Amino acid sequence: HGLVAGGLAPDDPPAADMRKGFMLALLSIPVGMVLAAVVSYLSWGGVPYYVFLAPGAVAGYASVWLFRRKVDAISWKGLVRLAIVSAVSGVALVGGALIGDTAYITSKFGSEHISLLLSAVIKDNVVWYAMFIVCNFAGLFGALRTLK
């Protein structure tokens, strides 16, 4: 079950199970987005930056975990669907981080110069936003490696 000894499952699971698994895997997107917003907001208070990477890994792992609730084995089609979920999730993670940054800036400095302050924050944190996406795929493939 999961991944077979030679890699991905040789046969596709039933289409209905694939659809249900895909729909469940989509739930990892809002979970990751909320985590990213919370961690981004808290990072202004001195949370170490490596904690900033956790939402991506959690969202990637959650997508596989949720997908496996309805699908017994992961085939090539399943892997493609999980990659699509991770790509969308990566964008949502960056959006969540921007929401957290905007909330902090607005609460601390008001909304008068929000665009100027937010553009400076985005420029300073672009590497960390990219790491959200990298950690999301790392969580996805890390979860895939644990399957037996």
C-alpha cells in the first residue's frame, strides 16, 4: 500500500477515490495559509526565522496525509494531483504570510503608509517566502517517503 517497492503504484486507484482524495488534500491549503499568517505575525515579536518554515512543511505533509485517507496507493496521477495541491498551497502560504505582515504593520503603525512599509517587508522577506514553497514540496515528498 502507499508506494510499492519499485516506486509509485502501477495501477491507478478508482477515479472516485482519486477525486475524494484530491478534495481532501485541498483542505491542506487553508490550514497552511492560516499557519503562515500566524507565524508571520508572530515573527515580528522575535520568533526565530526557522519557525517560519514550519507552515510549508506542515501543509505539504498534510496534503499527502489527507489524500491517503481516501486513496490506498499513490500512482502517477495521484502524484500529479498532489503536486498541483502543493503549487497552489505555496502561493497560499505566501499570501498568508503577507496577511500576517499586513495585520502586524496595520496594528503597529496604522494604515497611512501601509503600501510603503509592506513593499519594504516583501523585499526583505522574499527569501523566506520562497522557502515556504520549498518547504511545502519538501513536506510533500518527505511524507511520500514515509509511505510503505
